[in-house]
Amino acid sequence: MIAARTEGEADAPLLLTFHGTGGDEGQFHGIGPQLLPGAHVVSPRGEVSEGGMLRFFRRKDMGVYDMEDLALRTAAMSDFVAGEIARTGAARVVGLGYSNGANILASVLAARPELFTDAVLLHPLIPFTPPDAPGLSGRRVLITAGQRDPICPPQLTMRLSDWLETQGAQVTLHWHGGGHEVVASEWQAAQAFLG
């Protein structure tokens, strides 16, 4: 899997960033050291092309996921994350993803909750209820979203938040009044959450 890597200090946390549709490994890699100074930062590139735009898994339509492909890509990404944890020896492992990147991160969280200690989901869309994941108990999750997001409707954001809470995760929600764009207040919320 192609990824950008910035090596951190000894015993530093590991931050994995996951780009949105049409982005690449550089989309959030540079902001990593600002969010977690001294951390190892690893930013994988999505391997699916949709009309030339990179994604982490296939979809059949807007908001309609290819569930078989999602399962395969989730397993592969889980193995990738586990490999980066082993390589860096990090005890604190943080995931940050936007849109499609938030979705693959949420899927990995549900499948392998032991991999991450903290997750920042920027505008996630999980249009289904994942199976129970008791391993999420005590995991910290920040969800940011736009109140007028046409891609990730607020009711689905709330459904994901509620599901995470029923699994025992500690969920923080941050809303802004706009749409699918990431605004300054979301980065401030992420910084406060990770700090």
C-alpha cells in the first residue's frame, strides 16, 4: 500500500490520516505534526479509482456501498494499521479521516477496535448499522459534521454517534452550520480533542 510517512520521536504516538474521495496521501499528512507534535504520521493512499478519483473502497452509488468490497478493504487496512503499529511500537494510535477516509476508519474501528486508542471522524457516512463491537469500550472518538451536509445527513451522523456510544466509546460531537467542507472550528476541535 502506498503511503506517506514522517518518522516521529521514540515512544511517540502514531497518527494515521485517511484522505477523502479525490484526495491522496498528501491531503492531511502535513497537518499531522501540528495536531500531534513529534508523532509518527502515516497516510495511506486509497487504492480504488472512481472516475480517476482515489477512494478507499468501492460504492455502487452515492451513499450505497459495495459491502463486499468494503469488507475486503477493511481487512486489508486493518492489517496495514497493525503493521504500522508493530513498526513504530506506538502505544497511542490515533486515526483521522475525512469523508471516505472517515468511513474506512470507522469500518476498521468497528472490525478491529483494539487498533486505535483515539479516532477523529470528519464528516463520516455509515449508512448501515455495524455489528456490535464491545472492544470499542473506552475508545475516544470525535465526530465533526455540517448541519447542512448534503452527503452526510445529520440523522446518519447521529445514528453513528449513538451506535458508538452503545458500544461504550467516549464520543464527542462537533457541529458547524455548513455542508461537507472542513472548516477551521473542526481543526480546533480536533486539536483540543487530541491535546
